[in-house]
Amino acid sequence: MESWGIYTQWDRQSKALPKIKKFTDSVPVELDVEFGYILHIKGAKGKLVEFVMKHPPFTDDEGNVRPDFEGSEYISSNDWRFFLGDTVWLPLEDKCGEWLLLTYLDGKEIARKSFQLYLEPDASSFGL
């Protein structure tokens, strides 16, 4: 694992990975905050990487609880970097809690990172 924490916004259409802004396991729940990790994998061209993002229960537009995010990707070079992460969207409150990010190579777990997403106290709630 090369880096983990809060990153610059990631353009998913670009090959460029986001840049680390802060190494941390605690992520404030703010609109568009990007969090996750970057893996650097060598010597595995053509192998399958699978990933899972376990998140607190939140619902889709129809009120159904969203399942964990799962996906896979084939490694395209022998010196490969991969970003696994997400960004926070509205409503903010249901994104709070533990997010567990897992990555597997050939069915074997190679990375695991837990992030605590939390709402920062609102100054208005203190009568300021």
C-alpha cells in the first residue's frame, strides 16, 4: 500500500491517479471528499484484481439498502498502481461509520484498510 487517506478529486475517466492530501484513517464527511488507498503492484501483468468496499447501510433513490461495492480489473502492466476509494455525496449523514476497503489478487487478500467517516460538529449547533 503506497498511500491511504484523503486525496484530491479523482477523474475516473483519466489514467492519472489522485494525489494524497493527508494520510489518515479518519475522514470528515464533507461533500466530494475523496478517500481510499493506492496500491503499487509489480510483476502481475494480466492477473485479476478484485475489490470490495463495505460501507454503512444507506439507501438508493427507491429506499433499498445499497449492497457493498464490488468490482474487478485486469492488471495492465508489470508496474501498476491502482486507486480504490470513494467520494462522499448527499445525503451526508448516512455515509458516517466504518468503511472497509479490501483488495484481492488471485483470490488472496493483499490489502485491507478501514476508514472511519464522521460528521464534524456544526458551529450553529453551539449557538454561534
